[in-house]
Amino acid sequence: MKLHHHAEGPPDAPPLYLGPSLGTSLALWDRQAPALARHHRVIRWDLPGHGGSPARPLPATLADLGEAVLSLADSLGHDSFAYAGVSLGGAVGTWLAAHHPDRITSLALLSTSARFGEPDPWLERAERVRDRGVGQLAEAARERWFTPSFAASADPAVDTLTADHRAVDPQGYAACCEVLATIDLRPELTRIVAPTVIVVGRDDGPTPPPHARELADAIPDAHLVELPRAAHLANVEQPRAVLDVLLNHLGHQKAARRTGQSGRQNAMTVRREVLGDAHVDRAVARTTAFTAPFQDFITRYAWGEIWSDETLDRRTRSCITLTALVAGGHREELAMHVRAALRNGLTPDEIGAVLLQAAVYCGVPAANSAFAVADEVLREHNIPRGEEV
């Protein structure tokens, strides 16, 4: 079985294989691959009948897909490699790590499961696709893959991935459904020795958080990350949060602070990850000879020292920063850091809880003003707000 693939990044860099979800193509990883390719030779591959991979020979078992990935790695001269996969692609990675531990150096499992439910619904879907094609499933894909607000948004990834789904070969899709019907990796999870991180969206319907917890509980020393405001394709809906998890898991953020990037370069990377490219670009464009020393100061100390320190995670740092800005009455900075808090994975409810606590310790008038600022930011992002905001 020959898998279509796309390689990017330095040819001599450590290899990282990215596995797809059912119904998707290489485009699934568009928002992480360029950044990952700075450190890795990134290999994205397509499932049979998906993207550029031929439908035949059709896979009959998960082992068939796993062996196809190994065959691809052999053809590229990769004796061992890091692996990250979404849903069915994640199950392939789980199988590889359990059956070929010498080949997998690191494992990231996104929106996946050790068992994808009872076989009958998958077998029925396979039969329906063979009879009627993938059209109806493709039209409903955005509701299966994304939260309602993201599915209804103008984000181009929604249309791109839906179009990719429509183009899937029905025979290849049906065969993958039959593979999903047979999967039960639960007895094999304790055999995994690769460092493992598991990522799940809190609103994931096909592989909900309890499935991720089952993986995390059984795989030795696995680390679990649950992302708010994300459904099944969490790496599309929360791209920066997933990239941050992957970079941390693969060791590159620590390595950048130790050696790789210069201190200032790493500080700018962290600043952009927290505040967003648009904000940082505006700040850089406004820099004058007079303000340059201050910009250098906050970049080196706030972002190169404080925000880069891993003692506290970014969610916690956002909570602290919001409270401090409420206390100081800094409305403009508060708006900026409400946006940063959303980027760091806080939900509107969690931001509201922080502001309510600030009302107790910083004063009701300060919190009243803060709620008005936060509400404006949430409206700007078209994010549904609870009654408390």
C-alpha cells in the first residue's frame, strides 16, 4: 500500500510524521506544519482514497495502515521518527508505538481513541458510502468536526476541509470505516514506551474527553491536555494551542531558551504566540527611536524572562495578568490580554470568573470597568457569552 505524502523542512532534521483524520487530507495540518518544519523533516501522509493516495489496495486492518506508514518511512530512510496523529491517524500512531516501539521516538495523540465505539455504526456507514457516495457525509462534516460557532464562521479551513471530504474516494472511505470498526487498542496501551501527550477538545463529539482520559490513564506517564472551544479537529480550531503543546512535547521551546534561538528571537516568538502576530506587528511598526529602548526592555524581560518561564503555564499567567490589569485600571492593556487569554485557552466563563474574583480583591468599580472591556472583546470575536459577562 503506497501512501501519498508531502515532505517539508530540512532534509537532515529529525523526522516527524503527521497522520490524518478520516475524511481529511494533508490540509488538516496546514496550521502547524510550517512551524514544526523549522525543527523537523515533516512528513504528512494521506489515507487510502484521501487526498493524493490511491484507494487500492484497500486497508483491512489498522495494522495495514501502520505497516504502510513504516513502508513510507523505510523508503525515506527514517529508521525512527516522532509521530502525531488525529483520530484514525492517532490510532495508527498508537498501533505503531505499541507494536514497533523502536521506531517511535515521541507520540502525540489528538482527538483519538483506543476504541471508536461499537462496530455496527461504522459498518453501516461503510455500506451507505459504497451505495450513495460521500456527499451527505461531507455536507454534515463541519457539524461533526467543529464547534457550532467555528462551523458557522468564515474561517477558510472549514470550506477547504469540507471540499477535501467531498473528493474522497467512496471505496477508500468505506474501507477506513471498516478499519475503525475493528479497532480495540485498550489491551496494548501499557506497551507504549514513547513519551506521549494526548490532546482533546472539550466539545469533541466523535472522540470525547473520556476517551482521551482512558488513553492517558493506560499509557505510562502520558500527559493529557483538554482544550476549551474545540471539537474533533482541535488542531484546526485551536491551532496555536495545539502547536504550543506539540512544541513543548517535542522539546523545542525549552531548547530554544537553552541554545537554538537567540534570547531576543525566542522572546519575540513567545510574544507573538501570546498576543498574536497582528498586535506585535503593529507595535513594531509604531516603534520610534524614542520608544525603541522600552520595546527592547519589555521584549527581553516580559517575554524573554517572565512569559518564557515554564514554572507557570500560560493559562495561569493570563489569570494573574488579568487580575493585575484590573487592579491597575489599565483598560487598553486589559483588552489586549483578554484576547491573549482566549488565545491561551481560557473560556469566556473562566475569564468572567477571574474578573469576579478581582471584584472581591480589587474593588467593584474596577471589575465593572473590566467586565465592559472583556464584553467588548468577546463581541469583537463573535464568541457566545454567559450571563455573567
